Amino acid sequence: MVVQTFTSRDYKTDTHNTWCAGCGDFGVLNAIQAGLAELQLPPHEVAVVSGIGCSGKAPHYINAYGFHTLHGRALPVATGVKLANPNLTVLAVGGDGDGYGIGAGYFMNSGRRNVDLTYLVFNNGVYGLTKGQASPTMPKGLKTKGMAEPAVQDNINPLALAIASGYTFVARGYALEPKRLARLIAQAVQHRGTAFIDILQTCPVYNDLYTKEWYAEKTGSNGRARLFYLDDEGYDGRVADPTNVDEVVEKKVHAIARSYEWGANIPLGVFYQMEVPTFEEQLGQGGLRRDRLPVEENFEYRDLTRLMDSFR
Ligand code: SF4
Ligand code: MG
């Protein structure tokens, strides 16, 4: 039997890329392709679902099934894809404006379900596609060259929000360190349940505050770089016993506290992880009533056609 070996090249497409030169999105794209290659996932067993924004174009550049959906709707569509075909590895991708602004309700409620999928947010602090307005992650009072005036609203903390919402794998990555990001993405895909990575991504066209030079500055303690990895300092956010409520709460509170570190010291890596049954496994165990859900046991395309016909 011939064992097929996939490389990053197998996940690339010939589609013309319209991202600006030097955009951090390229680093994330490379990391996704390297992560899929690390896991040796056949392209036809992967689906990438995106919302709207610069990063929403990612499925066009990845050789896998792709679905470029509506603004803020990557997660519900990815959930539907996974439930319709649990054999697929499903990635939802999109920007900070898409996921934390327009899609904020879906962001929180997806954490409650624990469907086995991975959500990657390209977080650049701005709405790049619409010329650089402040996104939900731009701190109040800051002003980039793309903004007419300083941000007037407080920013959100996506990691804290994800942990509080029930995500079972919560991490932060950096677009311009694609090797470590690829490893993080592979870990997230291997996690059973909903995995979330907030990826710090440079937008050289509109965000002149969070630049690659700013991220590279040696501002940390003892001359350490601003960005550092939690696991390099021995941090372990994994919950050993998910039935131990005290441990779960303690790990969550600690991870949330670390997620507020910003400025001179910005931690990367896995903040929190817990293995509990996925939504799909609960369906199989009768924990949820399949007959109350729109996904039938032997769902066929013709059933969908019949369903749509009933509304004509
Ligand atoms: Fe990248 Fe910013 Fe250009 Fe969008 S506007 S493609 S985020 S550099
Ligand atoms: Mg953005």
C-alpha cells in the first residue's frame, strides 16, 4: 500500500491572492497549511469556513473544501458543516471585527456547545477590508494612522470571553512566527472539542501601533521579548480532572488573569484546555435528543432538497 505524504504545498491553491504585501495574514495562511501537513490530513477531509473581511478570503487560498459565508457567520456555518459530516476536520476562520463584533453572539454560544471544530481569529485590531476602523480589540483612546480619531469604546478580551463561554481549548498565537503557530494550530485541531486561537496579526496598511517591530521589542522582564510562550516558562493550563469543579474554576480564573497581561509582556500559547465529551459524542450517548435536532441519522442530500421544497 502506498502511503501518501502531504506537504504544505498540497494545501495551496492557484487563486490570485489579493492581500496587501507584508500582511500578517500570509503568516497565518502558511501556518494553517503547515499545521494540516503536520497532521497529514487529506485535503478532501478538511473544510474551511470563513466570514467577511480580509482574512475571510482564506478559504480561497487553501486547497480543501471552502465556504466564504456572511459577516460574522463563520461559526454557525462551521457547526452545521461538522454536524452534517462529522468525518470532516472543520476550521472556522475570520477577523476580529467579524468574530468579536458582528459575530459576537455566535462566538459566545459556540463555546457552550463544544462541537469538535477549530476557530482561528486573525486579530489585527482594525476592520482592514473597510479601511481600518477600530475593531472590538482596539483599546479605548488609541488611534492608528487609519482612524480619524481615537477609539471611543473599551476593547474586549477575547481569551477571557472564550474561557468564560466554555471553550475547551483557548490559545493565543502570533502570525509572524508561523512555525510555532503551525504547531499550535495542529494542537487545536487535535483537541476534541471547540478549540479557539486568537492570533495576533499585523496589518501594515492600517495599524501602525501593533507592528512587527512593536511585537519584536525587548520589553519583557530581564530583556525578554514582548511576546513569550507560556509553556516555555512551565505554565500548564490543562484541567486534569474535569469533574473537579474546584480545579476547573481555579484553572479558568488563573488563565483569565494571564490573558489580561498586555503591554510589555504578552503571553502566547495554550492558556486553558479541558477534555470533556463533544456535542457530537453527547448525541451518540443519548445525552442530547437527536430527533430534536435538524441533523438526522441517515441524512442525505435529497432530504435537504425535500426540506427546501416544503418551504417553496
Ligand atoms: Fe492585510 Fe491590512 Fe491589507 Fe487587510 S488591509 S490585507 S489586514 S495589510
Ligand atoms: Mg481585523
